[in-house]
Amino acid sequence: MRCLIAKMLAVVCLMAAHSPPAVAQPRAAPPHAWLVGTWTGGMFPASANLPAALCLAQPAVIITQDLVLHARLTELTLVQRLIETVHAVPGGTEFRFVAAPPQAGAGPFGAPATESGFGCANPDRLLVTKRGENEIAFPNCANFQYPLHRCIAR
């Protein structure tokens, strides 16, 4: 019996000695990693050479790993959209957001409350196209008709 246990232990040790060490595989970056940061423009023409302090003071869009925040002309705070899925598409990225809760109440001056989307056909989807190193666009989104430029901290 001792001989059998010794042989089994020897085999286990031999296997452990010849097996490659366990290495943690690096996680792949999410498809929107290139977009993470602060962006200006979109609702208005913006210069790509805007000083960092001005750009960061009034962002139009902030993209994080889990959220996309965006400004609206009629709101003081940024609207938060929780990302449901992100897909790389030719020339850009497509976001699908968790469905926004229905808007209650009225907007400014008694107007109906506005939806929380970007003015695109589907408020819970956003297509982002890359137009340059630090320039993107939201095609066919009425609230963001102009290109957006990345705010570069200098």
C-alpha cells in the first residue's frame, strides 16, 4: 500500500514539475476603450485646439467603462446612460443602453419632457464614428450635429 501511495505521489510531483505555471491571461480591452474620456462639441462647433481648462470645464460627453454622460442645452446636470452592450463596428462603436425610465412632468416653459437620448432614431442606441485621432461624430443624431473633440489634459 505504501508503495502505491509513493508511486502516485511521484507521478503527481512529476506532472506538476513539467506543467507550465498558471499565468493569468490579460483581459482584453472593451471595444469602447478608445473612447473613454471627456469630449466637447457635438451640440455646437468646437475647436480641436481648445485649451484643456475650457474643454474640461463644460464637457458635452463623458464616456466611462460603464456609463455615457451627456449634456443637454436645457439641463444643468449631465444625463447618465448606463451601457448595456458595446460592439465594435466598421469605423466606430455602437452602444446599446439600458432602457431609460419614462420621463415624467414637463420640460422648461411647459414643453413636454425631453427623452434622455442623443436625438438619434432610437434613444437607447448610439453609433459613434471615428473621424480622426481625437475626433468623433454621432451620425444622424439631431442633438449632436457637429463633431466632438477629445479634451486633452495638458
